[in-house]
Amino acid sequence: MSLFAFFGAVELGLIYAPLAIAVLLSFRILHFPDLTVDGSFPLGSAVAAASIVGGLDYITATILACCAGAIAGFITAYLNQRFGILHLLASILTMVASFSVILRIMGRPNLPLLNQVTLLTPFATLGDNLGISPLYSKSLAALFIVIIVASLVVALLYTEWGVVMRGVGENPKMARANGIRTKNVIYAGMALSNALAALSGALFAQWVGFADATLGAGTIIYGLAAVIIGESLLRPRGMWLAVIACMGGMILYRVAIAVALNVDAIGLKPSDLNLVTATIVVLALILPKTTWHRQIKTMLSRGRDA
Amino acid sequence: MTVSLSRSFNRAASRLARATVVASGLVLASTFAASAQQVTVAVTSIVEHPALNAVRDGIKDSLEKAGYTEGDNLEFVFETAQGQPAIAKQIADQFVGEEADVLVGISTPSAQALISTGTQIPIVFSAVTDPVGAGIVPTMDPAGGNVVGISDLSPVAAQIALIGKLVPDVKSIGIVANPGEDNSRTLVALARAAALEQGFEIYVAAANSTSQVYQATQFLVDRVDAIYVPTDNTAAAAIESLISVANSRKIPVISAETSQVEAGALAAAGFNYYDVGVETGDLVVSILNGANPGELASSTVQRTELYLNARAASALGITLSDDVLASAKEVIR
């Protein structure tokens, strides 16, 4: 794997990092199995791209994208809490509906942002002035934004409201018995989660240079894989580590795909990509648990001594 | 100072990259750059389906004809993004990192992903319906940059006229297309304009995925006299289900893609995607031979041909006139 491919994967992992936090919030903290992200991720990219092409500045465009995602998340939560539609179905309905909304917003299925001034532009200019190659400056820019977003989310989770939300997720009956309006907390939590997914989409459109209606397929799978890889490898205790773990999981998953793209070197076909990616992730998950990984470690350290 | 800073950062980064590869437990040797005279052509497409694979084969054969033999003086790399634009981006990064000599992006998102890497390596796009609208080239004329290619915009008005010529008393025409595909948006708009001009009514049934093509066709067969299939990736991937529903109700299918006549469509006046690949390959060859992509013009496929299916015609009760049969390049009996 070349440096370019490696940093491309890290960059993409960082772009998808807010999505990993989104899935952590819905699945792990609120215990709300939410598939809306398959819709809110491309929705974010569509709103950001359409706003920038329409002449708005990139900051407003990115904020509007988050708002659109928040609305999608709120609708899912409202369908579930107010009308008693099963959470999975409620989220599927929002996800399916958002496909039409995306096409309306963009007016076409693919909107290019190549050659537009985006959130990436100031970072790229700064990188040029400092003599950092664009190879790293794109990843560093994404890292900078992700650190800010992750810090804000973690800070929020440690506030009183954050503790309430975690309580509602862990034990809604107890929360209700303590006088907490669980509905409102779930509305807010789901809006936050999908705003983060939409932020990922907005970053994707601006970093990769286009928004596409087909962007959403498989988003929830990336998110869940990231959360679970992060948990298995880091075994996080506490909110800080949980957030870092899921973001690290996302980067690892992207690196796994970059490694799997070399399948032709071991005589496999391009269509085997998904199988190889899955195999690499499985290896990453079970290697630390096997007894022989210790033996390999000793072997490696002995090799180094010799 | 900034130079040494960036250099040490470079070194640290490369160490990190190497460590990760080792840690993943899979050290895969690079397949590129085997010998000095070998050139590398890296081809990527968004998804595997017969039309896009035909483009790839056309590119390969065109290279072969020009004296670039795979394994000898040519390294031909092919990757598909499994329908996911995010993977298209990773493939683009991989190709640029391996420093291929020419990059080929088949389909709109694959071409856009290659361009977004900001590379100076020549990029040839293929099977992009609206390359200017998709931001891939500023103009179809020589654009001065490193991007050039072949559009697959079909002669829609001529195809709609063909329906009027083949099917007696046709009043309404149905189209199955995926509203999520950029190429289909252009084609459906062109079909509407052509139908308005020629006095036909148009019904469009949306199929967001291949599994919905069957149902979309069922919606159409009660309303239309003929079905027109544009070069839509979703409809193309599920063409058999479309044709089986239409034929069961004796509704003729006229396609923009000649390979679909073999699948049972009545007729197609269009290009073969293999030819799109050959024309793309010709561009790749001239770039490999030293042409500057900025001085080459992008173009739309030139070779269009008429394919007819006589078996489908007799099943539908349609008589093909002698002059129609004579103008066909191929008649399937």
C-alpha cells in the first residue's frame, strides 16, 4: 500500500468519524437502533453541496447540513415516541423518504463541488503556505475538525443533560420515575446523532468533491463496524475513550478496505473486495483474543533481538 | 525550516504507514512497476455490470491492438467500487499512490473521485453522460488540463423516432429509470423533449434499485404502447425482468443499448458499450504515445448501429419492413 492510499484511507476514516460518534450515540448510549443515518449522511452531503453551489459560504452550508440531519433524526424519534412506530421501521421510513428529499434538494442525483471554495480550501491554502504536501493537509484538516466535534460531544456527554441522556438510554423506567421527560431527551439525542451523520456527509462532499444520491448505501454498516471494532480493540471505559475508540475503529475499517484493494496481488478478483475487507476486520477482532498472538509477539521480539 | 519540518513529518508518516501494514498482519507486495519499459493503465468503475465491463474490455483490446500487451509491456489494473462512492475515492487514492501512467474512470462518480485527488497524472473518463455538468471537464473541446474522455450520451431523439417507425399506432411510451443516476436525469429530459416534438406521451416509472425494476415495469405495461430503455445502469442490470414483464403483455421494448436485443428487446439503435471502451482506449493509447490530454478533445461515441430481434417481433405480432431490416447491422432470428 502506498502512502497516498494510506493517508487517503485515514482521511476518509476521519471524514466518517462523526458518523461513528452518531452510531455510538444512537445504538450504544440511547439504545435506539437507528438506520436513519443511511439517509441523513447523503442528506448532509446534498444540503452542503446544493448550498455551496447556490452561493452560500461553506460554514453556513455545513451548519445547514447538520440542521437537515437533525430534522431527519427528530422525525424518526417523533414517529417512534409519539406514534409508537417500531424504532427500526420508523428509521427505515425516514431513510427511504430522505432519498426523494435529496433529489429535490440537489435537483439532480450528482452535484459536483470540484473547483468550488469549500471548508477544505482554507486548510489547503494554509498547508501550501507551511510547505505541507496536500497528501497530509487534507487529513490534518479533517483531524482538526473531528477533534473539535468530538470534544464538544464528549463535553456535552459529561454535562448534567448528557448524564440524563445516558440514564434514559440505560434505564428509561428509572429515568421516568425520577421525573425526566424521556421523550424530549430521545428527540434531542436522535437529532444530535443524525446531525453528526449529516456533518460526515457534508465533509465527504467537500473533501471528495461531489455529492451523490447513492452515497448513503451501507452507511449504517460502516458506523456499526467502527463502533464494534473500537470496542473490541480498546475495551473503552468512560465516554472519552468510547468516542475515541469508535473513531479509531472507523479509521481502521477504512485502512482495512485500502489493504483489501490490493487483492489482485494475492490472485483474487476485484469483486472479492467486500469478502476480503470482512476477513481483515474479523482478523483484527479475533487476533488480540487468541492465545497464539502472544507467541507471535514473543517470536517477533526475539527476531528483533537477534 | 518548513522544508525540514515537512521532510521529517514525511519520514514519520511513512514509518507509521509501514507499521500499520505490518500490524494488520497482511503484508501484500505491490503489483506495480515490474520493469522499466512497462506502462501502467489503472481502470476503475463504480459497479460491475455487463455494459461497464464491456467498456473495460474495449479499452483492453484497443491497447492490445496498439501494441500494449498485458503482462509484457502493459500493467492493466482494474478495480470496482461495489456501488459505493466512498470506495471509489479509496480506489482513486490507491491508483494515484501507485503512480499509474494513465487513470481511467468509468462512470460519473469514479471519474469525479479520480479528479478530486488533485493528481497531475492524465485522467481519461468514459461512459459519463454529462461530463461538463458533472464538473469533470469545463468543455468538450480541448480543455488544457489533464482530463479528457468519452461521453455515452445516446441519440435519444433518433431512438424515440425509431419507436414510431417500428411500432404501429404508438401513442404513449414508458421509461424505466433510476432517479438517483445522473445520466438518467439527462436522458429522461431529452426523451421528454423528443416525445413532445414527435407527438408521443411519456410515462416514467422510477426504480431506485434493480429489485424495483420488475414492479416499475408492471406499472408501465397497463399504460403504454411501448417501453424505451435509456442507458440507465439500474434498468440495464435488471433488463431481463423488464423484458419478461413487457413481453408477457406484448409491449415492445426498444433499447439504447444493442446488447439488450439479445436479451429479448425488439430493437436498439445505439452504440455497443464495447465501442465506447475502444474509443476510450484509443485516447489512452495516444496519451501513452506522448499526446497531451489537455490538447485532446472529449467526444460522444460516434458509431451507432441498429439491432433488431425478429423472434421478438413475430411474438409481438409486429412486421418488420424490408427497408428497416436492410438498415439493421444485425438481425437476431
